[in-house]
Amino acid sequence: MTATTTLAPPARIGKAAVGALGMLAVATGALESVVTPTLPLLQRELGMSRSEGALLSVVLLITGALVTPVAGKFGDRYGGKRVLIRLMAVVSAGGLVSSLAPNLPVLLLGQVLQGAMVGALPLSFILVRDHLPAGESKVAIGVVSGLFVAGGMAGTLSAGPVAEGLSRHWMFALPTIAVAVATVLVNMLMPRDTPRRSDESGVDWPGLLLLSGTLVTLMLVLALAPDLGAQPLVLCVLVLVLAGFVTAWVAVERRAVSPMVDPRMLARPSVWKSCVLTFVICAGTSVPVYLLPQLFEVSSGTYGFGASATEIGFYLLPGAVAASVAGPISGMAARRHGSRAVVTAGIVVMVVALVGLSAVHGEIWHLVIGKVLVAFANGLCVTAMVTRTATSVDQGDTGIATSLVLVTRVLGFAVGVQVSGAILTAGTPAGADEPAESAFVIGFALAAVVTALSLLVTRTMNKGVKE
């Protein structure tokens, strides 16, 4: 009787199915990134203040931080394909709302819905790991991760020209169309989800609500911290609220029959070390991601280059290419040499690039080379972290484990951007429109120091962990 009820192994997928997942990664990455390079344009057209612009730039990250662990957990429980298709329907609706938005409130609604796209990566990893052997799954995860990064760079590159040449509406519409087409292809090419374990315990709603409160409060602290410096009492209250959410969430999850995120998973070396490294590396990466366009835009009469949005996108193109190839290279290198070697090499390259940017940035090619090295190193590191985490936990925990790493990616990026913005604000003389050159030097140097400290964690990556 037992033999007759044993489930058949999942069907193996081919290159076309992996290609469809890669296309979806490119499209979602592009849709995620169009706001940042066009924020000044959106502020002008929609009459936004700087604080409203800051809110617009982080609302997608807030939603993504909420959705990602939930999507990973549901993918582990109900099947990656089933959850992914439904999630992409929400993303497509959000892209449509953003493309038609006549004002800021409607655009914010579209961005909230689009934030569901951040959950696509852990679901893709579930599908890849379900339908490919271990060695091939590492390479496929690297390909999908690299294409997501490349999509983000492509969105950054094309958003300015599309918004200036057509309209801001089309910069949302075009990647949304690509998301919809890729979703249809994934639905056609991916096999049906294999049956998952029964969900007798139901959804952990208390844990989900407390996790939502934790992440929302954390993102609010990061987004509002620069403006709350003059109101320390408000900042202290938010920090206390955050601490209360974290304490309550840990207490509830430890007692839950089927927790949304098992705190014991965070205690695993393979997970917490990956999360720490991903946070630090992405915080360091986000500094040049934010500072370089600002430096390109500084008037050429001083120390800048007076570049337009289209020119900035052109200067970032080599970085997009580097980011796109880093993922597959990282997957193959991790398969041969191990994740520790890949991450260590990536961190060293990034530190060298950041030190170089802080010391030498007088020519456009200096910045272009620095961006290429940072983008390539970040792709190596993050892909290796995700691959290592995905293949070091039980197969049924792939989605939630990789979700934790991807959430720390979002949080690291948000922290880096906020710190970079604060450095530029503090480095702008009273009455001046542009920051002093020293602000950029400090930003790059600080990112190099923080990134270098992550080498202390890489030294112990393999302790207690199966590679």
C-alpha cells in the first residue's frame, strides 16, 4: 500500500522553462528599478516634495519585504508555480495602475502592488530546485539571479530615455507587458506543481501580522531617520515600537505549530551568515548605486560632469552587462570552488573598487570602471549567498530560507541609500544646490570599510555548514 501511494519524482525541466523564469526575472527587475533614475522627473510632473519622493522610492521595498517571506513560505507549502502565477497577476495589475496613475496617491497604490514582485525570486528557486539535479540547480539559480540584477540595471538604463522620449506612463507599461508575457510562458512551460505536505495547521496569521509590523516599522525608521534627527523623541518611540514587534514576533513564532518563519532557521549558520553577509554587501553596493548618478549629474563647472538622464543611463550600461554575467559565473564557480571562495573574491573586488572611487573620480571612465567592478562583485556575492542557502536547507524550506536572504538584501539596500542621502545632505553647504566633493569621498570610503568588515564573517562560513 505504501508503495502505491509514493509520489512520483517531479518532472525535469528543460532550457526553455529556465529561460522563461529568466525572462520573468529580467522583466520584474526592470519594473522594480524604473523609479530611482526618474525620481526628479516624477517629482516635477506630479508636484512632489522631497519627502514624498523619498516615500515613493521606498514603498515598493516595504511591500517587497513583507511579501517575500510570505511568498516563500506559501511556495514551500502549496507549490512554487501556483503561488508565482498568482503573485505575478498582482504585479501586472500594479504595473497597469502605475502606468495610468494621474497623481501621487494612485502611483503609490501601483507601487504597493508592484512590490509583490520581490517574492518572485524565492518562488523561482523553489521551481528550479524541484525540477533540476543539485549541480544544475546551482547554475540555474545563478542564471535567474543574474538576470534579475541585469533587468534592474536595464530598467535603470532605459527609464530615462523612455520617460523623456515617450512619457512616464510608458516606462511602467513596457516592463509590465514583459512581466505578463513571461508569466504566460512560465505557466505554459513549467510542469504542474507536485503535491505538497498537507496544511492541517493553517496559516500563521499572528506571526504574519507581527512580521509585517516589524518590517514596516523598520522601513519607516530607515526612511524617516534623516528628518527625525531634530525630533529624537519620535525616533526613540519608533525604535521602541520596533523592539516590541521583534520581541512579540519571536515569542509567537517559537510557540506556533507551523510558524511563518521559524526562528530556529535563523539560528542555522548557513542562514544567518548568509543574511549578515548579504545585508552588509548590499549596503555597501547601494552607496555607489545612489552616489554615482548624483556625481554624474553635478555641474561640469565644478567637479562633476553635468550628464543628462539619458547620458547617465549610457554610462551605467557596462555595469548592467557586468551584473548580468556575474550570476551565472557565480553559480558555476560556487559549484566548483565553493561559496566561500566566491564570496571572498567578490568582497575583495568590491572593496578595491570602492577605495578606487573614493580616491580617483575625476574622469567619467573612472566612475564607469568602478561601477562595473561593484556590479560584478555584488552579483558574485549575492548569487553565491542565495545558492548556498537554497542548497543547504531541507528542500521543503528552500523558499522561506532564500526569502530571508532576499529580505536582508532589500534592507541592506535601504540602509545604504538612506546613509548615502544623509551624507550628501550633511555635505551640502548652506545655500548651495550641490554637495561638496568630500561628501562623495566619505561615502565611497565608508562603504569600503563596512564591506571589508564582512570578511570577518566569510572566514567562518564553512563551520558547521555542509557546502
